[in-house]
Amino acid sequence: MKKTLSVVLTSAMALSMFSSVAFGKTSADFTDLKDLDAATKAKFDAMISAEIFDGVSDTTFGLKEEMNRAQFAKVAALIMGLEVNKDLKTSSFTDVSVTDPANGYALPYIEALKTANVTDGYAEGQYNPAGKVTKEQLATFLVRVLGKDAEAKALTGTDKTVSGWAQGYVAEALALKVLANNTDGTFGGMTNATRDLLVTGAYEAKQQYVPAGQVSLTEAKATGVQQVTVTFNKPVDTAKATVALTKGTTSVATTAKFADDKKSVVLTLTNVKVTEGNYTATLSGLDAANVAKATATFTAENEKVTKLSFVNASDVVPQVEDFIIQLKAENQYGENATLNGGNYSVFGYTGTITRNADNGYLELKVDTSDKTKYPTEIGVLPITVSLNQSAVTVSKTFKIGTEQRVSKIELGKATYENGKTALSSEGDKVTYDITRYDQYGYKVVEDASASITPVITPSDMNILDKKVEDNKVVVTVATGKKVDKTGDYTVTYYEGGASATATVSLKAGSVPTKLEFGTYNGVVAEGDTNAKYIPITAYDADGKALSAQAIVDNASSINFTVSGATVATGTDVTSNGIVKYGENKGKLKLSSIQAKERGVVYLYMSIYNANVQTQAQLPLTVVAARTPESVVLSGSEPTTKALVDATTTFKVLVKDQYGETLDAVPTGYEVNVNVDGASSAVTVDSAAQATGDNFKTDLKTKLNDKEITFTADSLGKTTVKVAITKGGQEVAPALKRTVEVVNNTDLTYKAKAISDVFAITTNEVAKTGDFANGAVSKFAKAVDVTVTDKSGNTVAVPSSLKAVKTAYTSDSNIATVTTDGKVLGQRVGTATITAVVLKANGETQDFTYTVNVKADAPTVATLTADANATYSASKTVAQMLNVKAVDNYGTEYKFNTDTNVNEVSKYKEFLGVQYIISDVQGGGTVQYDPSTDKITTGGTVNEFVVKTIASNGKTTTTLVTK
């Protein structure tokens, strides 16, 4: 191939042939276009009406037929507006002939392209009219027409379906959105283009096309009291062009709206009116070389009223108080004049003109109710209104009619509260404005009577209250009622012999129409008195599962029958035992089990009413009563060795035969914490344990998951044994932990190197206050020293006997270090830190390591909080929710109970942690005060949700109950 079609960019008429031509056909005439969407049909209609495209037959467009070079030549010539000599019979190309039955029609178009230097053929002396046009050739043509050749040449691409030479042109065509990729993400550039692509591609290009040549402002003039219209000699690039307005040397604030043809722009003055004086419109934003005349001036005048006219619906005025006669005051632009009512005088009636700001009309309120002064159907009301100090005036003599009676009613569109589109729950309301017209076509002055009751049909919709209030029909879901089915109903307002109707839409809200018990994964044992929470799943009419709150809201409609267990009562549950708040909200709460081993707890629930009939059941087999079976470690092990005054801890859990934590010791069993040895004092949850037996009955509060602490007193061993016994005999292996108090010899000290630290001088805030104080700053990191014996066992050592006593830095400009070894980054770089530790035997040991100081600002890497929390007015949110944020340096921020410092709040400039409150239940209010980091409540609040969110988007959610 010699070359593809080349396109000359200087063609000023490219894409200008989109004006409507009386061609007659539309997309509706072609059967293969009937399934196109409306937007695509509009594009085809524009091309067809411009005679650029026609069908391949009278009824077929040939949507997916491949386009050949002859067809492309015709479309290109017409789109570019080239002069076409249709009388030509001879071509300069040897393979183009007027006698060619398939492509001979294209001869004059091909010659027009050659004359315009758009193409010089396919090969020497040949055009190849039957040859196909590829998608990448089409992309190149459209890009060049839009003047984006240079941009395309600067681009590259990696689409393997596109030729190397065309990669940039395809990339630019995609960026300009004149063509699109295939559904598989490739362009398919070497495949042949079809007629639909040429139509839509050329249309899209037209929307962005700006013809070549210089732009000039041809006119600027005032077209409204706050409007100036500026016209150009040709379309402009509206993405770049701006037009400013000045009066003399003073800038005038405006908003701009360009016309669809881009040949004009309307400037709307935002703060002032057009007044007497000289104005200048100035064009900017375009390349100066493409602008011939950038300004246009005009002289404006002050607004003036040119015409007054009455606009009432009739020449007859009814007998009524406060009747409004309306007039239109027209200014020189044909608009409603903005002069206020004080500029006008009334003759023939004592009254005052006012201006209605909503519609711009002048209004005169009259009282024609006096039948002596204005006799029925024979009286008259002559009115003359004139503009003060002018010849502009209007007069009219109105006839007096009868009293107003309603002859026509209109109901406005439905207005639902809170953005809803239907009534769905108790208290939901929809209103309709009532407009009543009298026998003369005027709006009735008197408001609609509240004594009129609208009618709802079908009449079985007894859940709706309806009334007339403030000239509106008001329909509300009645108190205590629920919307349990979806549908459209009719509300009708009657008055006199007239009526009007409107539609009331109902959508079944969160109302259960189907019930199911969820899976209960716990154990139901004989004699259980710990609460059981049975999951309930409810579905609405659309099959959507209801929320836990919706189940609570609809609790009164659910009936339960329970045997073998007691349904819980109290303030935390509904009257039928559904939990109202907290993590188990929406579940059925059982407080105790009465059924015996191998018996069944049977649960049955149902809803039966006119619209819903559903039921579900769940049998739960009762197993043997709980007995203690094992003692297990909870958490980490204590150290096996300790120095005097050191402490080490561990925790345990007593489990039953089902693997669940046992809260209390059943009759016949004992749980004993036995202390053997006197070298260490032992406490459980801070309570001292005597040497020998220490029996526990309340496992929940006295033993389970409580810290058991060894405090080393003297050399020797102490053993704690937690055992389960029955009749004095151990029924399961006891859990034993022994701590030996040793002397301070043969101990090995190791220091864990400090990881990366933050360079505080890279942040203005971090350089100030406690942030820059290495002793207290969270940006500072301390050396972590561990002590082991010669066998490698960790030894518990008092903190004073493994603390850093002296520390040094190789470069204090990079990192500083406190005497107790806390390292604080200053500037980006690395520094060598030496820390000296005083060991238990009185000797010292030094540790040397390298610290990397980085400029990366601290951000939240992980954010956690408790899933459920209890409200406390005295606690900060961070403390109440147990919020913990770990930054990208591994530092944890929380409410520090040792120092009583809210680290999350203190470092909010870096972490950006904030709290969003939602889903408040109970009708009260909940507010968060950032200054105190506390939450306050007002009125009745049962629960609410707090979303904790960091500035980088990390989030966690907590349900807070009161």
C-alpha cells in the first residue's frame, strides 16, 4: 500500500456540513436502525438529514456493512464541505470509472479529495475504490480533522491489534471519545470499519470541531436587564474561551453559557443590572494568532418600562375580599420590569401596587365584596395604572360578577417527606397543594376548608389518615399502623361540584412477611441460667432480609410460643422477649432452661393478619447439665524465672464438657487455686492468695481471665495449681505454673534494635511541644531489653534493672536520644545509637545499633475498636470504644490509662481520627464534642453507632448501648 487517506488540517470547512437539509428520511425509515437507543438514533438522524449518509436500500441502512474507499471518499468530501463537480465523467485515477456499477458514483467525490490535496491515491495512478477502510485509518482521519495530529504523534500505545504507525492516533481518538475500544478492551485497528462506526465517529468529532481561521467578536449587546449576548464570526473552542465584561474600567461579575453552535455566549450579571454607560466584552483563553478581534463594545441604557398590560384571566371580577388584579410591566428587552411597586400610581380605586418577586407581575389588591358599591353583574370597577412621570399607562373597566364558587380543582404533585417517594412507615406524610379556580378562571381567594375530608380508594386503606390543612391535602400513615403491602392508591378532594385526584404511593417498609429461625450454635444444657440468644431472620415483601432494628420495630406483630425455657423480661427486651439494643439486637432472649436432659426446648413464632401469614419453629435438644472439665491457659505464659521484686503473670479459663467457659461451680465440684511455696507472693485479680487452698465458686468474676500474678520475694520456687475436684479427688489434669526466684548471676542481656523513626523537622506541627520532646513524644522509640538465663529462659527482671542509664547518638542533627534511651528522629538520614544498660549484678553493658530516620508522615496503618461498648459520659470516645491506631512506624496510639493521656486525640493532626454518629435509637440526640473527645446525649437514647475513621480512610464501627 502506498499510503492511507491523508487529511489536510487547513480545511476550514471540515465537519461544517451538519446543517439540516430537507432530505426527508430519518432513522425510522430503516429497519436495521429500529433497535438503536434514542441517543444513537439522534446521531444517525443528524447525518442522514445532512445527506452525508443514506441507506444501502430504501429500507436498510447497512449498519454493520464494511465501508469501502469509494464510500469513504463521499462521506469525507461531504463532511469537509469540499466543492464537488458532479458533472465530471473522467477520473485522474485509472481504476476509477463512471461506468463502474458499484463505485462509479464516487468519481466526483474522489476527484474533490484529490483537488483538495486530501489524497493522492492508493498506488501510482490508482485509487482502489473497492478497497476497505480499517478502523485505525478512520481514527487517523477523525483525529486530524480535529487538529490533534501533533498530540497523536506524541503518544504511544501497546495495543497489539493496532499497527505501529497508528498507535498514537488510536490513543488520541480514544482520549477524545470519538471512537471506543471493543468489549474485550482492544481496539481492533486492523479490522475493517463498518458504517455505524463512521456515522457515530464523525458525529462525535463534530461536537468538538472548531473550524480553522481567526475568531472575531462581531457584536455585544444588552439582551436583558441582567444579560449581555456576545456573538462570534465562527464557532469557538468553548473549553478554552472565556469572555469578560467591563463597564469602563470596572469588572462586572458574570456567569457564561455558550450556545450549542458555539457562535455566541450569554453573560448573566450576577450582582448588578445593566445600567447606562459603555461596556466592553473581551475574549481570552485562545491562541492570540487565532483571534482577529478580541473585543466588542456597546452602549447600554437604564431599564425602562415600555408597556403596561392587564393579565387577568377574565374581564369579570368576582365579588370577594382581597382579590388580586395582575399587570405586566414590560421593559425594553421584553422582560418583566424589575422596578418595584412604588414607581406606579393607581386611579379609579384606592390601592397600592406591589411587585410579586416570584413571577415578576405587578399586583393590586381590591375588595369587591360590598354588593351595594359593586352590584352583582351590573357593577363596574374602572382601573388605571400609570408609570410615574411617564406616558406609559393602561386602563381597563372590569365588570362585577358574582361571589366566587369553586368550578375547577387541581392537586399539585406529591411531596413526600425526607426525600421518600412513597409512604412506608408510621408517621410518613405526603402533601398535595390544592389550587381551586372560580367560575371566571381565577384562583379562589379563600383557603380550602379544613372541614373537608379527602377520600382514599380503595377504601380498605384504613392505615392512612387524611385531612386538609394550610390549603393542602395531607395523607399520613396513622399512629400504630404499618405499611405491609406495596401499591398505588387514589386520593380525591371534593368541593362543590368539582373534584381532583392524585396518586398516593405506598411501599411496604420494613415489615416482616416471612419468618425464619436462624442457626443457634450454642449449647442448651439442663439447668442453664445464662442467657441464650436465638437468631431470627425476617423478610419483607420483596424478599429482602430485615435489619435487627426492623425486627425490634415489628416485635409486637410477632407471636411466640416457647416450651422448656423461660423467655426473658426486662428493660433490654420487648414484651415478647426480643432484644432491643446491643450486639444481640433482634434476637429472642431466653433467660433459663427448664427442660431436662434429653428433653426439647420448642420455639414457635408466627404472624397472622389480613396481609401476612407466616410461621416458623425451632426445636433445641437439651443436653446434660454443665460440669467443669478442664482448666486452660488464656493468653501468654508467665516466665519461669524471676529476680527479686520482678513480676510475671498468666490467666486461666475453666471450661465445661462442651468446651464453653463455665461461669459458676456447680454443686458437688470445687475449683481450687493452690499456692505451694513462699518465694513469691501470689494474687488473683489483685486479691492476695494464701499459701495452700483458695477455693473459687464465682468463676466469672473471681477467676476466669483474671491476672494471676507472681511477685518475687526471695530465692526459691512457688507453684500455682488450678485444679477441679469432686469429693476431694481431681477430676481432670490440673494446670500448674512454677516461678523460680534466682540470683542475678549468669544472665544475658539483649536489646532489640529500633526500627525506622519519623523525622519531626519535616513537619511544622511535629517540631513543636510534646511532639518534639523525646521523653514523652510518641514519635520517640525506646530500646527493648530482654534478659535470659544461660539456658535461654526469659527471666522477669524489675524494670529498673534493665533500663538504659546513658545513651549517645553519632549525629544529633539526624537523631537525638534521651539519657534513658528514647530515640527521636530529627532529619532524614541514618544515625548510630549507643545505649548503656545497668545490669542486675551492678555491671554495665552497651548496645550499638543504626536508626533509619524517614520523612514519611505518620499515617494510620491499622485501626481497631471494640465492636460493642457501653456509653459513659465521663470517658473520652477513644477510651469508651477502646480505639487503637497503629501508624506506619509501628507505634500504637490509644487512651493511655497509665498516663491518663488520650493519645488518639493528641496526635489527631497526624492520624486524622474522627467520629461519625448514626443510627440513634430512642428518639433523643447524640453529639460528639471534638474539643473534649466526649459524647453527650439528650433525651431518651438507647443505642447508637459510632464510626471511627482515619484521614486515610481506615474505618471501624462500634455499637454503643446505654
